[in-house]
Amino acid sequence: MDSPVSTKRFRIAFSFAGEKRDFVRQVADLLAVRFGPEKILYDKYHEAEFAVFDLGIKLPKLYGEQSDLIVPVICPDYDAKRWTGWEWVHIYGLLTKADGHRVMPSRFDYANADGLSPAAGFIELDDRTPEEFVSLILERLALNEGLTKDHYTQPAVVTASVPKTDIPHNLPRLQPFFGREDELRKIADALDPGSQTWGTLIDGPGGMGKTSLAVRAAYDAPPEVFDRIVFVSLKARELDDDSERDLSGFLVSGLVELFGELARELNRDEIVKVAEDQRPRLLLDALRGTRTLLILDNLESLLKHERDTLFTFVKRLPAGCKAILTSRGRIGSGAEELILEKLSEKAALDTLAELATHNPHLAKTNEAERLVLYRETGGSPLLLRWTAGQVGRGHCLTFTDALDFLRACPPGNDPLEFIFGDLVEDFSDAETRALCALTYFTLPTMVEHVAAIAGLPQAETDRALRSLVNRSLAVPTDELTAFTLVPMVADFLCKKKPKLVKKIGNRLEKRAYALIIENGYQNHDRFPALEAAWPVVAPALAIFLKGDNQRLQTVCSALSQFLDFQGHWDEKLALNEKAEVRAVAAADSSNAGWRAHDAGFIYLLRQQADDLQTCADRVSKRWTTTKTGARERALAIRLRGHSHRLKGDYSAAIAACNETLRLLRSLTTENVDVAIALGDLATAEQESGNYENAEMHYHEALHVAHAIGFAEGVATFIGNLASLAMDREDWPAAETLAREALPLSEGVRREVTIAANNLNLATALVRQHKASEALLYAQRAVEIFTRLSHPDLPEAQAILTECGG
């Protein structure tokens, strides 16, 4: 029922101590459903104001003049605490006046407050639920306003409350949630700081509501225990007979994807640039000292060894951190496992009652019919919602039609096949194409990208996706700007609409290929355009990996510099290693060698000497099986030389560089390869301490780069000379060279070179006592090196500290 018009700012005001925040939060959230959070005086709804107000001036107004009903929640020492003590002074003042009826004292543990008699009319809260307390508050408010006692206490007030939390989070929106009280209590116990466990695993069949339960439990997590909630979900794909996920179609494996997303949510993007086996340790380090609750969802998509790695990770979570995992199968030991079974009969009926408020056809069904549906769907929340959602659509005009629809399923058939099959036939063309387009995306995807590969106008795509959300087939972000598919829907569509899925896949592949060829290779000025289109290009890489080998190898070549320059190192490594396997299978030894070479380059950037050596060996093996020339032999030796240098064997590194240079110069005296080889030789000589030879070869490399118009080389080699000047402590020369190199490196848009030249310039300025001038360059170097997780980051951070930053 509608509330009477109130002239006061707040309908209800709470005063409470911190140890009772969780209880009061639940009460406030329920009341906010009816009145809106702006009408409830609960500090987390008005954080900015509570952070700055003057207690002596505002409290009398907030409690005395601006609130219809004041509810102090008294606990032991309530009136002795600083904040609640101030509040009680003003609230007690109201009790002694004629408007004392506007104060509703409540308490835990039979606590008292200064000035109150033990016989005062307290509401005892020890054995009451938040919902029961809400009813009492609403009854008191109604009586104060001269209304009937039950004016506000209609059942709908608390049956479909919107879950909220004060903890910063990225949780998805939750559909109206019913039942699972026992499971929520068990999860709460597992998340309690006093429990000797990392958290809990929710295990159950598909469609049983594992994700919803995990999200609801996260919303209920107490703010006193956690200060951040991070939700990461892996989208399921096809399962083999052992219930293990076949990830051969993915570019980056599920565990890499999960750890990468977790790193990004923790604002530690640099972690995704390091070796994969180092990421769990770095993530644990990032979590140390925090109170983070992790929700890791749909883990059945991980391979067994990945699940084992993940289970080890959560077992080692730092103190203060917990995790909730969901999976269709067990991960690790069963001690922390919560097996989710069918929804209770009451919760199912409550779910259908809520759905009926939005569907007049469903509202006409009776309880007996709904119980039949409950039994037919096996108590699966997902199937329950999907089937009920068909009432009033197509030929399912009544609940009986929907039940007949289920009963018609032939024995032995998968019920999902039957339900989805009928739905697909009733989809509009736009809905079908949008769904099929979503099958290619593993992460939430913007409407514009779905529209592009579905071949639909953006507005029509948006309408189709929103319609699919209403039918529980697509999952939106909170802002309804990005969407993913319910995993089983993606699997089903690939089987039910293979021609359309393939047609859309072909469109995706052609669009991505055109973008790659147009904006890739050495077109540095076009890299921003390719970066902007990356959400569409990345899903196509799995298609290229399954397609024609020569087209795949062309894509790898075109993307090589882009992936390097833009920092997509995981993608470059995975793409080249998988493309190498394809090339070997196609007896394409030449391209197999190039793919091993490009994979090795990522290990060089990460300074992983052993992995680099392995790639160098593969390059030699691939190219010895074909008629490769001097250039290929030189590049294989070059990789081996870098491995020697990373291991500190400078004599072997210099020998390899000289042999590389000899082979390349046998072909031509001046080209990009020769310039790079001279630069490599100079770097090995510089690190060995032979500055004179290093300077000579840097200048020689620079001469070649200028002569052939090799802009990246010019920027790099001038920066190398600046670094050499710093080794010699010739700070003015280093400054001059760094100032020359910086705009050149910005022109070629290679982030690592830009960062190096910023660091060189900042260092040279600091050593000349120009710290204030160096600050901007040091900040820029730290920013880029952090993003790339570059080994020079500590050096840049040290210079930034010297700058006062």
C-alpha cells in the first residue's frame, strides 16, 4: 500500500553500534525496498554526508526534526561508545518530550542505556529475524501515523527484497531469490573468520542455482569481515564423457583467463604479463593484507590439472580472505563441499508466485498445477523459470499447455534439448542471430560487438538481447550494456543451429581478418584502431586456429608486432604455440619455425632464459627439416644468444651475436635484421662491461637504421646510447640522448621503448639534481612498466622515489 506523504527527510532512522551492523543492514535493506534508501537514515546509504557532518549541529536535526521514527538498536556499552553515545544524548532528549512515541527502543542481550528504566518498553531482538523486526517497525510507524496496524505489513514487503551490500563488489544482478536458508547458513559458517577453512565449494548439476546461491551468500557477507568482493566466472563449454572441459577451441586456457580476470579486478594488471606459473603466487601476494571474498564461478570448465592448481591456490589464501567456488564436479577434498540439491517445494512456489506478478497467464495457474511443474522440472530453479516463462508465449497459452509441452518429450531425450528446441523455433530472427553471435564470446560482450558479427543494427540487437535476458537465456551486466549466454544455451545452439552458428562464425572470421590485415603488420599508426576492435578480433582467433593453415599463419604474422607493442603477451604466446602445432601437422616446417621464434620472443621479453632456450631449440629443429637459408639460421642463433645473455654467459652471447651478424651480412650489409643484430651485439657488450665496443656497435646499428628508414630501430638505438651514457655516468649526454629518443619512440607506439626512454631521461635529470623536472618522466615509466610487469619496474620506482613521487 502507498505511504502517506511525509514532510520529513527520513521515514526511519537507525542508531546502532558497529557490532550490530550486519543485523541493522539487513533490516535497512528490507525497508529500503519499500521506501527507498534515501528515506532510511542508515549511514551506508549516506556515506558522504556522514563523513563530514558536525555531530553537535546535525544530529538533533537528523534524529529530532527530520525523521518520522527513530530506532535505537541498543547493545552492551551502546551509550558509552563515542558515536552512539552522541546519538543517544539526542534520542533520549526526544523520549523525555511529548514526541517520545517517535522513538522505538530495541535491544540485544537485555542491554540498557543511560536514563532508561530496565522496565522500559524495549523490543527484544535476541530471537528475532530481520524480517520480523521490519514488521514491528512498520506496524509502529503505521500506528504513529493513525493508520491500521497492518497498513504496511503486506506479504510483498519482504518476499522479494533486492540484495545489497556495503562492501565494494562486482557481483552480477541477482534474480529474486527464495529458499536455501540452510545452505546460506553453512556458507556463512565457512566464511566466518573463526572457521579453519578457506571457504566452500558449491557442487551440483547444471541449472540447480549454484551461481545464484554463491552470489546471494556474497551479498550477505558481513562488512566487518570483508572489505572487498571479487566475482569471476568462467563460461562453460562442451564436456567430454569424463565431465572435463575440452578447451582446445580457446585461445587462452580457462585457468589463465580466471587468474587474468582476478588480477584485473584487483587492479594488478601487471600480473597478467608474467609467466603463468608465477601468477598464483603474485595473486596471493596481492591479496595479503586484504579482506577479500572471492567468488569463482563455473569451474567445471577447467581441466583436471587446472582445477588442482586452483584448489591449491584457495587453500593458500592469506588470513582474512575466503572463497566461494561453484562447479558441477568436486575440486579438491570434500571437506568444504556443499552439494546443492533441488529447490524446496516452498521456495519453488515462492519463485513461481513472484514470476506470476509479471505474467498474467502464469498468475491464473493454481498451486496444484505449480506443484506438478515443480516435480516435472526436478526442482531445478533454471528449468522452473524457463518453463514457467513460456506460459503465454506461442502455443503455451496456459499452464496446462506448458505441462503438456514437457510431457511430450520422448523417453530418453535430454529435456533441455526439448525445451530449447521449441524456444529456438519461436525466436525472432534477431534473437536467433544475437544468440548465435554470443556463442563465440567467453566474456561479457558489448552490444555493438554482438551487432557487428550478427549482422544486425545495434538498436535491434539491444532489443533482442534484452528480450533474451527476460527469458533467462542471456545474462546481462548491471548496466545492461554487455551480455553473455547461459552456458547450456551456447552448447545447445551449436548443435541445434549449426549452419547459422557457422554462418555467423564465417562473418566474424572475415571481419576479423580484414581488421588484422588492414591494421596489423608494421602499421604502427593503425594499432589503436586494431586495439579498439580487439573484442571482436580476439574471439575469431579460435576460428583461425581451426581453419586453413596458411590463413592462420598469415594472421600470426600480421598480429606479431601489434600483440608485442600493445602488451597482449599471453595471446601472442598462446596463438603462436598453437599455430606451431598446426603448422607441424600440415608439414609446414617454415611457418612452424616462425611460430616457435615468435613464442620465444615473448619469453625474451619476460626474461625467461630456459623457456627461451627451448624455443630456440624448436626453431632450429623446425628449420633444419626444410630448406632454410642463412637468415633463418641466423635468427635461431640469435635466440640462443639472448638465452646466454639472460643467464649471464656474455662470452657465449657475444659469440652468438657475431655469428648471427656474419650470416646476415652474407645476404646484405644493410637491412632491419642487420641493424637489430648490431644492437643485440652492443647490448651483450654493454652488459659485459665493454663500453667502447658497445658504443661502436650502437652507432653502427643507428647508421643502418637511419639509412633504411627503420624508425623503431632509430628510437631504440638512441635510447640504448642514453643507457650507455648513464653506465658511464655522463648525465648531460644521457639527458640529451634520452630527450632525442623519447618522441621517436612515441612515434612508433611501442610501449616498452617509450617507458625505457622515460626512465633514461628521468634518471639523467635526477643525477643532475633536477628532480622536479624528472618527476613526470619517472611517473610515466612506472605506469608503463607496471602495466607490462617489466623487469625494470623496480629501477623506475626507485627513481620515482628520488623525485619525491
